[in-house]
Amino acid sequence: MITAPPAAAMPRPGDLIDEGIYQMKRTAVEVLAGLLLSGALLAQTPSQDPSHLMRIFREDIKSGKGAAHEKVESAYVRTFSKAGYTNYLALEDVTGTSQAWFLERYDNYEALEKAIHLTDAEPLKSTLQQLDAQDGELRSGDRNMIATYQPALSYLPGPPNLIKNRFYTITTVRIRPGRNADFQELRKMVNEAYAKVGQKRRFVVYSVNSGMPAGTYLIFSGMESLTALDPVPGAMTMQEALGADNTAKYSKLYSDTIVSSENTLFAVNPKMSNPPKEYIAADPSFWAPKPAAAKPAAKPASTPPAQK
């Protein structure tokens, strides 16, 4: 857990921690938004530059139904994989409410429309309707979103190692009407401070253009291990990088611009994901684990011979 400076020093310390603003300089390269969000991993893998569009399915799962939900989602994966449907990444909550997010990437709306038409065609349509009925019994709610990549607001210090990514943070930010320019200035200040401290985590920003209130942004970041959240003693802090003048400016802009900010930590669930075959080939033990071998049945106890 990251320790924030005193509350008077910076606005909304919890929100700043959500984005890792007080993260110290890291030596390991970390990753963000998995199959959907950033640069080339290996020469033989598909391009993973941030996609222009991302479709997001958020499912709120009933308490105690996580295992049953995973089983149904695994059936979706088998069905979609067989049909040649778009690859997607599945994330499950570590903090916050019981939820799962499914992330799909698209270059344009034409590609998104093709995916929609595929699910509307038989025999896939009937199979999905059966699975939807099962899945619906396990959900308390859901929300679908379409978001657009905002490169000018994002921080991409280097190439990620997407195949090894195991955790993600998603920060949902809502801004006041007419404050887009101020939000851009906030992101510029933060990104410049990140560069000063040598921040290695990647932060990709998407604006939600359908499925959420206007002025909603999603900030994706990821890591191979939660140790990425541990500070490095003695390294420059974000507060030091901002400086006193910019700290005061940031505080005022934040107060005037941000309505709410919520950060949630997620873990990748490979059983509910539909990754590219290159990911499975590169790390099969994670993306396609073999089922545990069944234990042999216990032999019945032998009956001693009868006494004569």
C-alpha cells in the first residue's frame, strides 16, 4: 500500500494514489490494459498499440456466485473461440464490488459492427442466448460501454510485457461539464511529473462516448505483480517533481474539474478470457492451464480372512 503525503499537501490523496501519482521510480517495466491497450510485445505477436475503440462489458456478480459465473464464462470462451470472435480480456475484482470486466479492442466502428453481426447469426446466436440465460441468473446488473482512445492524455514510457500481466487498475473519472481543457491540463502536469521521476508504469486514457454519463474517462494501468505498487525508498516523489507552485495549481484545477474518481484493482482471469493464440503459445501455463488430474479412487479396505 502506498502512503500519501499529508492531506493539505495535495488534493484528494486517495484519488491521486489511485493513479499511482505517488509511485516511486521503478526499475521493472510494467504493463497496461492487456490485450487492448498498448505497444508491441514480441515480434511474433499481433500489434497491441492502443486501439481506437474499446468495447467494455461490465457485469455485477451476485455474492457467492463467482465460481458458477466463471464456469459459464468459460463456456462463452469456448463458443467464441470456435466461432472466430474478437479476442478479449477478462478482469475480476480484487477491490470494490463483486464485478467482472470484459475488454474488446476495435480499430473502427466497422470492425465493431462485424462483431455484432457475427453474434446475431445462427448457430452462434442460439448458443449465446442459452448462455445469456444462465449468466443472467448470476448477475445483479450489467453495463456496456464504448470508449475512444485519448493519446494526448496517456502516459506510455516504454513497451509492456502484456503476456505476463496479472493485475490491472481501472480509474473511473468524471469531470464537470465544459472542463475538458482543464482535465487535459491536469493530465499534462501529471505526465510531465511521471517523466521526471522516471515512472515506468503505463497509463492509457479512454473517454467513454456511449454507455456512461458525459465527461467519463477510464484510466487503465497494469502490472505483473502487486509489488509494482511498493515505493522505492529514497527516490523522488511525484509531489517533489510537481514542485510547490504546480502543486497549488494542480490542487485548484482538480477541485474545479473533477466530480468523482474511483479506482478498482482487478486480477486477470485467464479462464474467462479469449486471448490470441500467440499469447497461449508464449505462456500456456497461465493462459491455457491444463485441468488438474483427477485423484484416483481410494481402494476399498481389504477384509481380513475369517477365523477358522
